[in-house]
Amino acid sequence: MSIIHVRIDDRLIHGQVAAFWCNSLKVDRIMIADDEVANNSIQKSVLRLAAPPGVSTSIITKEQAAENIKAGKYENQRVFLIFKSPKDAYDLIQLGVDLKVINVGNMAHREGTVQIKRNIKVSQEDVEYFLKLRDMGIKLTAKMVPADSETDFMDYLKKVLN
């Protein structure tokens, strides 16, 4: 499989992804697996404009992403997979995609969320899906930019589990 990094970042493609992550990882393709975004032509256009030159984008539904990945469509590419939420990651795994490590980058404030890290706010639903991912053996890390040291995301999540 050619997925070299998996990240949860509700901003999807933005300056950090384009400038730091894509360069550091030497990606050929950014894949966003999100049903809502995949069906919004304006949002897709804006995200494609944010991608760095020379980096392809796939902004597709989770089902299409699973089909493409399992069919080996990206075998010779370095793919950076981005989700908005832990539920999206969980859904893709349920569709048969094998993920081992997920980096949690940014989750903005929304109604009903609590802050567990400066740039990460989680809802009760998010917490439930993070626990499901952990229970599936997925390693969850927290790293904002490539130069940051990797930390265990579960250490932050413990703040809301007590």
C-alpha cells in the first residue's frame, strides 16, 4: 500500500499540509476521504487550489477511497491520507482499509467539544471513535508539524476519560 501518512485535521488541505507535511513526506498525492466534501464541488475546488504544485489530489467518498486503495490504484504513489474526524478514519477501516498509525493534528472548536490539547477539541462522539480506533490496535499520535516530536494521543485523551 502506498499510504505513507494518515492524519486527522479538520482543515484538510491548508498551509501546514501544503508547506510542511507534503515537503517532508515527499508526497505525490493528497487524498481526502470525506463524503460531504466529495459531494461539494465548491469546497473541492478550493481544496485543490490549496494543494502544492505537482501534488495530485483525490477528494472522494470513503467508499470510493476504500475501493481505489484496495484495487491498488495508488501503488506507485506516496499518498497522504487526511480525514476530518476519527469517525471518518473508523469508517474507512470498516470498509476494509488497513491503517496502522493515525496522527491527530487539528480539531477546531465546535459546539459540545472540550479542549484536550491547544489545537485539539473533541466531542463525546470523537472520544468514542478514538477509543474504537485504539481498541482496533491503531496507534494514535499527536504531532502538529513534521518537526514536532511525536506524542501519544491517548495521553491527551485521558483528560476527558477520568
